[in-house]
Amino acid sequence: MARIHVAILGAGRIAQHMADTLVKMAADSRYADLVEPYAVAARDAGRAADFAAKYGFPVSYGSYEELVADPNVDLVYIATPHNLHAEQAGLCMKAGKGVLVEKAFGANAAQARKMISVSKETGMLCTEAIWTRYMPSRAIIDKILTSGAIGEIQAIDANLCYPTTTKARITDPALAGGALLDVGVYPINFIDMIMHNAPITRIESSMRPYETGVDAHNSMTFYYENGVMATAQSSILCHSDRMGSVWGTDGYMVCQNINNVEAIDVYDGNHAVVAHYDVPAQLTGYEYEVAAAAQAVIDGRTECEEMPHADTLRIMELMDSLRRDWSLTYPFER
């Protein structure tokens, strides 16, 4: 079968990371027969043309409508602010294109439901590009925990914090900014992947607002029906160690950098390292989500098993509930 022609909608920083990934995948024997970097679209034709020239994409467009009208486009990576994802994903899917939507999937659960509904109506792929869901580290973590190496899981702790208040998309409520949607999705997903959809019976949380009204620093505690207690923090004000830890009755596991797990250490009850795991070398880390999405397009599926619609919607609903607790709404929700 012909390679999947991948286009990028948007030309910002995250789009550049994806373009670099696609170029490297096209030159790698593991992916060269699967994906082809094809097009980029931006609201400015000159910017799109410069982007295409920089990364060697054969096609560029000065509008998103032109991009989705191109019959050669198979899969579109949406790399714009959160609040635009639902509209743009719908535009692509209704034109017969699969979409890989950058996290957070949308600004709220209502937008997530809208995208999933269009996916079902059109039969087009719609999957969230939260890379940790697709990475090999996920299977390594699952194998460690199911082996019983740390005994019975009792608690989980995860955090991700970066000082990013200089970026307008992070601090602007109109763009669905704030710590939760930008970085909080990672500790929440880290916990969710370990808990495998276990029911949450209670949530406690607190938030420190930024001067613009978005959440700047938050702390969350999830109480699970099976007794596990999980804590998470995210912030746009400070640096953190980015660690993810799972604490058990016989020991504990520590993952270095939950945003892109670099290594995993397993400790016994005496705090001695009993096992160390390195993750496979990456091209950029984005290649796993692209490969999964491209294969899903080939297979004619509407979702990826690594991040099915039900999981995306559950996370979005959880984040909505947190924002309600903080009395935080975006201007376009009022």
C-alpha cells in the first residue's frame, strides 16, 4: 500500500518538532514504507512556504481549507492551541482526512465529544497525540507492575512543571491556557495508565491562579475504589523533578521524567535498587504516535488502541470536574 501522506496543520514550535520527526521517519527503514512528510498549512502562506522549505515538504498552503481540499492528504497532525482543535479536526474529518490531535485533545469534554462524534459519523481516524500513551515505556512499566516486583500498589505520585508564563498560549484564557491542559495532562495520564480505568470515588484538589485567570499551579488527589491514593501536581511557574513514582507493599518504582520516560528504577523495601530499565532509543519520541495513527488509517479504524476515544473522553471529563471545583471557565464557555 502507498505510504500515508502526513500533513501538519499549524506552523508553531510543536509543529516543527513533528516535521523533524516525519523527516527522520521517512529516512528510517522501520518507518520509510509507512509515512511520507507531505504538506503544511498555516494562516500565512509565506510562513507555510518557509516551513515547507526548511523541512523539505513538497506542498504548503496558506489556509486550512486548501489543505483539507488536497486529495493526497491522508492524515493531518493538528498543532494549534487547544481551543481550536475541535473546529479544525471536524474540518479535516469531514473532508475525509484522519486526524492526530495534539494534547490536550480539546479545551473541554464537550469539544472532545464533538470530535469523537464526527469521527464516528465520517469513519475517519481521530486520536489524541499524547505521546506517552504510545511509547514503549508504557509496556515496560506495565510489565514491572504486573510481575509483582513492588507488591500490591498502594499509592502513585507524579508531577510535571515548567516555567512557561512568557508564552501567550499558556497564559491566555481565550486560548484555553493554564497548567492543567498544558502539562497537567501528563501526570494525570501517567496515573490513569497505571490504574487501567479503575473507578475514582473522590477527588480533592487546589489551584493557584495566574494573574490572567488561568490555573498556574495545581495539586490533585484521586481516591480510587480499590484503595489506591494518587497525587499529581502541575505548574507553569516553576521547575520540578518530573518524576513518577508507584509505591507498593514490597518496594517502589521510580520513572525519570513522566513527560518522556528516560529510565525506570525498581527499589526493594530497603531502598536498594533491584532493577534498572532503559527505554529504547528514539528518533524524537513522536514517531510512536505517528506510526500508530498511520497504521490505523491503513486499517480503516477510527481510533488507536493506545489512546481509545473512551480514555480521551474520561481524561477530559476529569479535567472538566477539576476546573469546576476551581470555578475556572474559559471566555468561550460563558
